[in-house]
Amino acid sequence: MTFATAVVNKRWRTLRFKVCQGITGARDKTVPANIGLHAIFACNSAALSPSPIGMGGKGPRRAVQVSGREAMKLEKTVYFVRHGQSLANVSAVFQGPDSPLSETGHSQARRIAERVSKLSCEALISSPFRRAGETAAAIARETGLVPEYSKLFVERLKPSSINGRPFNDEDARAIWMEWERSLYTLAKRVEDGENFADLIARADNALTFLRDRKEASLAVVTHGFFLRTVVARAVLGGVLSAEVFKRFQRVASMENTGLTVLRYHQAFDEEPDWRLWIYNDHAHLG
């Protein structure tokens, strides 16, 4: 076993306990050793405590309740929202930046907007891609927050030559397949598309940007693949290899308008760091 493998295994064992405890409220620290990524990220709305985030009722309005010493350590909470379903999500085309929400996507956006309105967010940041912008607009109407648009949170950038082209276009599909390999291969680049190094660097910049914001609580509307990249980087840090990244992207599914929460805070005898609190909570979709 290599050093990197040992570190990854150790971090996943810690994550199994922390994520499952955080989502289910379990107090038993004995978590079966065979719980993997698929099990951890299957902990969704059905496993949440009686008042899921932003679902109203008699429970708390905030995702996290802290008190005493823990409250003093909490520095930042970021509520990430994947955009609602777009027309291109349900069409056989390579999606570009300008795909609008579908009718289902607008309905999803209204539901997540109602949830976010019950949180204590001080700022709303969004990807400028149309499907994210329309989702952010729904949240803005419910919360009164004015969206700020940042290219840090756009979806992975595919080669622009294939945007809008159908899946059965052989030339476009060949470019896409070659570009897909560049997402999990060091130093490989296809046309003007992002590659593995670009995505990791952008995720790092996004986390730094959020950490340095003055607000203690923010909502961010972004995209599935990039949000998984941010989560993977926050959880695995410097041991996130291209191979592990490929595995993570394959097994960590995400629903349209799913809610993911990262907290930046200190823990006992540990420096402040990003910590995964909730992943892909879509209780608002029923």
C-alpha cells in the first residue's frame, strides 16, 4: 500500500463517520467498514433528521445548530445548489452555456428557492450560465438577495466546437470522448476545453474565494460536475489524484437542485478547514 493510498483510506474512514453522523444524527461511532462512497452519498433527504434543511416545520432554520465552544469555531457555511433541469439535460445534444431551464427545471427552481428562503444566507452567488442564472433568479425572488455572477462556478468547459451538436454527430462525439479523457489525465488538453489541472485549480480558487468572503453564510448556484470537483477537493485535498477523481465523479451522483453544504471551521486540535456537512439533499423534490 502506498503512502497516498493509506492517506486516502484514512480520510475515507473518517469521512464515513463524520458524514453519516452529520446526516443521520447517529451517535454510535461504529460505522461498518464496508460503507463506501455509494452508501455515504445515498444518505439523502430520507435519512435526515425530522427537519431537513430549509423545509420549515418546528425544526431549525439553519442547516447546523451550534452552541458554546463549537459556535465560536464556526466561521462559514456555504449552501451549494445545482441548477434545475435544463432543456439540454433531457435532449441528445452536447450542452452549451445558453441552455434554459425546462418546465420541470423551473418547478425545481421554485422549490429550492422556497427552501433557501428559510436559511440565513447573506449573499447569493451564481454561475453566469443560463440554466444556473434562471435558478438563481428564482432564489432571488424568494429571498430578496441580489445574485452575483462569477465564472468561477461555471460548469466544466468542454471544447466549444461541440456545443449544441447532437450526440450522434460522429465528429463531435470523437472530440468529446478525447476531451473526457483529458479530465482524468495529467497534461492532456483538447482544443479549448478545460482539463484535469484546470478544474482542480478553479476549484481551489473557488474555495479560496468563498473562504475569504466576509459573509458567514452564502448560497451558490452552480453545476453538477464542477460541484463534485469542489467537494472532492475539499474532502481529499492534495491526495486527489486523477484516478481517484474519475472514480469520485462516477459514483457521487447529484440531483438537479440538490443541496450540498460545506462548512469552513476549526475542529478540536485541528486547523480550520473545509468539511462536508450535507451532500445532495433533495427533500424539496418529494
